[in-house]
Amino acid sequence: MKNKVLILITLFMIFGRESVEAQACCSSGTPLLSTMELPGTPAGQWQLVLTYDYNYLDDVVAGSRRLTESQRRRISQSILLEISYGITDRLSVSTMLTAIQQERRVRSALDGIPGERVRTRGVGDGIVLLKYTLHPQTIVDQRELSIGIGPKMPLGNSQLRNNDILLPADLQPGTGAWDIILWVYGFKGFVPRSPISIFGSLTYRHTGSNDRFGVGNGGYAFGNEFQTSFGAGYRTDTLFDASLLIRYRTTAKDKFEGNSVPNTGGHWLYAVPGINLKISDTLQMRIDGQLPLYRNLDGSQLTTTFTSSISIFYTL
């Protein structure tokens, strides 16, 4: 256990060294999406989930139309550590810590002329979620329904500069604002009649404002966000299980000094196929990807082409 803790600390130290390189480009990006989809944790147990997420953004979309432009590109790499503890049979608490590296490039349209690039890195914001299980799952009744509420805390730096110029809000490791998270999770199993189970979650984030340019100079607020995922898992008699989710996400436009920010906000629909590997009763691994099925965005935005992630689940 000591070696595992040292590995986690090392990963956060690598991503936690805040840095910035070159010039910022003007393209807009999508905010870091941190989801907490674990059910409530049984009393007295600890659950740890370590996730590496790779988000490749190379699609420029205006409304629901994908443009042929290929001069803008962005890569976002995140590490997310979720720690959950069961206080009682129905009450548990989850904490999520994040670290992120973002790189955005604008390719030059002229041969021999270098493009622009900006890279940022640092500890991201954190979440503390108090979960309550309204209907606990049992062997006889394979249903679960849980709700949760908690703050998103501004742990990450939101004031990184390059050549003394404040970088755009979407390139900062943190938002600099307190948010409120509302969460609902549901599960239904059918063992032994069927190896299929269904599950889903709802998450709503009410965002706060960050005085990016100093108190009294106008606050910046990311748009409120709603996300829902619904899917099914297939249990096999081998080490591998499979799952498929449909994820819908919508955000309102960002606000600056109470006014809407152009080229922000929209609707996204994704397919999320995944493979689960059960290594032992206490250790599991999941590999999944996220592919866009539909986008309808406000204005012209650089958005996700695909994401891939790998998660390790450990129960104490």
C-alpha cells in the first residue's frame, strides 16, 4: 500500500508543477469534464479510483456543422484521483483531486512561418461530494438509488500568465470559482436471470464567478453544466466485462461582467464503449473511449474528436 501511495504522489507532483510555454492561441476549447459516477461506498470501506484521461480536440464545429478548418488543435491530459469512504450503510463521502496539462496549437497557413503554441500544467480544482443511498442494493433486490451534493473547490491556479499577459480562462488549470454539484445515481441488476445490468447518472454543476482581472474589474463564470449518462453492462464468466454508455452534456454560455461570451456553450452527445478487467476482488481496471455522435454548439468552437481513458479501482 505504501508503494501505491508513493506512485500517486509522484504523478501529482509531475502534473502539479505549473508551467506555461510560448504564445496562447485564440481558439476556444471545452472545459475539463470531471465526473463522479461511483455509487455509494459501503460502511467502513475505502474506494480509490485513479484515472488517466486523454482528450484530443481537432474538430471545429459551428452549430451542428463540422468545418473543414484544420489549423487549430488541442490536447488535454488529466489525472483524476477519487477517494470515497462509507460513513454508514447509507451515507458516504467522496473527494476528487485533479491535475491537468493542456496544449493548444494554431498552425500557420503560410509555409515557413511557425505557428503559435501554448502549454499549461498544474493541479486542477477539487470536489467533495456527500452521498446518501435512498435505496441500497442487496442480493435479493438488485436496485440502487443514490443522491449527492457538494462543492467544487478552486484549488487550481487561475492566474497563469505568459509574457505578463493573463491566459484565457479555459487554459487555466483551475477556474478560481466555487461551484455547487448535484448528483444522482441509479443501478438495476438482473443476475442470475440475465448477465445484463443497466445504470445511469445525472450531474448538475451551478458555477460561480472568478474576478480574473481583480476585484471590481468584472467576474468570469463558466456556463452552468448538466450531464447525464445511461448505459448497460454485460457480465461474462471471464475476467472481462463490457459496457456501453450514451452520455449527453449541455452547458450554458460563459459570462463575463454578466454578458454572454461568444463561441461558448452548446450540446454534446457521446457514445462511451468500455472494457472492464477484474484482477481480484479488490482490484479492477477499466478502459473506455468517448466518441461524438452529435454536437450543436453556440458559434464556432474547437471541440473533442475523441477521448480515451484508463481507470484503476481499488477497495480497502
